[in-house]
Amino acid sequence: MRTVRAMGAACALALAADGCGAGSVGVDYGHYDKTSRAAAGAALRVRWAKPLAAEFGGPYVPVERAGVAIDATHDRLFIGSSERELWALERTGRVLWKRKFDAGIDAEPTLDARRDELYVATASGHVFGLQAGDGKTRFDIDLGSSISQPGVLSDDALYLVTDADGVFALSRKDGSTLWRYQREPRAGLKITGHAGLLSSEQRLITGFSDGTIVALGKGDGRVLWSVDTTLDLEDSSQAEAGFVDVDTTPVQVGDTVYAASFQPGRRRAHHHAGVRGARGALLRPAELRAALGSRARLPRSAQQRAAEGSNLVRDREPRRAARAVHRGWP
């Protein structure tokens, strides 16, 4: 069963999908109409709805970007809103607690249910360490730039990427900075938001607004490898005009990592990157065709990119043909 997430008209929803077979593919269980806030289909129904922001009249609709952090152990969920509020709700929709912050919340909160720790990043760049049970503040630090992606946790660190191309490792104890990586901005226009972080063993992999995909060591933030996707642009002057962002969060399938950038390359549509090991290298055209031949095994997001034509990147060692192995939805 694929997770159903619907955020329409600034409203948090609990959608129930009945009778979803674990191995079913391509089955229409129903859909949610954000205009009427009604579910259609034999297997989908709305259990409850909770408005997160004031209703807007006229032709404009507020955009709520924050995802839901789900605590299945304690049957609760956490979600922020553009109204600068964070809500803690039971699975029945009952409010456990809510609190105001300094700015709107675009990122999904980062949750460690076992430790009862919740980390909330705001559009102003503040990061709050909270007690998940009651919302009390453990620490509040300012990273200086908006954050629109959820963090990644290790035993002692919280990793975050900012919309200004910065990656931070923060202490989970007090929010102090363990290390920081800052990508220098490229001239030209950029896409709003940012790619999120992929945690892969002892590496963090993400894309940047200058068109680069970078792997960083979790321990010290050292660059393990980087790939400049703008080298494959049809016209090199496109890089100066802007919109070369690698704006999708990388996805790992087996030992290959995929990411996509906004600008089209020589192989049409979006760049698509697959990365292996410690150093990235573009696949040759023949290897690329062989890799794209496995696209039926990729997750849906990767299938769409691969079908359009794309670039793959892999480690130089060992020299094996790229192959994607499907291990379920990422």
C-alpha cells in the first residue's frame, strides 16, 4: 500500500484506505478532491479534517508545504503551517498541543519517537529542539536561512540543508554546530525551495542551486565527491542564465543514487543522476542506455525521469554497468 498524503486548502486530513493489498500495483483506491474536501472511491474515506490556516477568498489559495511527521508508536502526528503554528494531534484528530513560532513552517518536522525528541525548522532559519510530548523548547538556534526540507538524524547529530545551499550538522543535545558546508551561489535565477538530504551509510547526498550533486561525510562534512550537471547542458550559456538547480531530493535504489535537475541536458528533459561509491562519474552513452533499460525496476519518481531521457552518474571504481534494483518504494 502506498502512503496517501493530501494537503489541500490549508487543511490536515486523515485519509483511510481500506482493503489495500500489499502487492497491488496500479490499483485506483480512490482520490481526494481538495476543492470539495471529499474522498471518492470504494476504498478511500476522510476520517477527520483539521484547518491549519484561515480560509482565503478570491482567486488565491495559501500554499502549505509542510509534511506530516507520524509517530506510529504513540499514535500521534506533528505538522506545521504557514500560520507559524505547529500542531501535535492524536490519530483521531484531537489536539494534544500546539504552539507559535517566529515564522511559517515549510519543512516536515524531524521526529525521534523513541527519545521523545522533535526538531522544527522555520522559514526564518530558526531550528527548535522540542520535547515531543509537550512541545517544550530544549534549544533554539538560528542558521540564517529558510529551511524547507526535513532533517536527517544520527545518534548524536541533526543534519539539515538550508534553501541558501548550506548543510549543517547540529548537536542533538544543545543545537551547537558540529560542522557546516556552504556551497557558493551561482549567478542567475534559482528555483524556490531546495533538494533534501539523502542519508546513505556514512554519507549525506544532496543537490544544490548551482547544478551540483555533492556527497558529504557525516562525521566532518568533508566532500567525498561532487558532480556538476551543468556540464551536460545543450548550451553552456544556460548555466549563467540560471534555473540549473538540482531541485529533487536524491533517491537510492540498491547501490545507485538518482537525482534530477531542472534544466534539460543533451539527453533531453531533466538530468538524471545515478551515483555509486566514493567518486561520481558520468556514464558513457552506451552505459546510459543499458541503465535506462532497467527503468521498470526504479521507483515511480525515477521512472518518470528515466522515461524522459537523462544522465546517470556512477563511481569510477569498480567499472560495472549501472543497474537499478527495486527494493520497494523509497
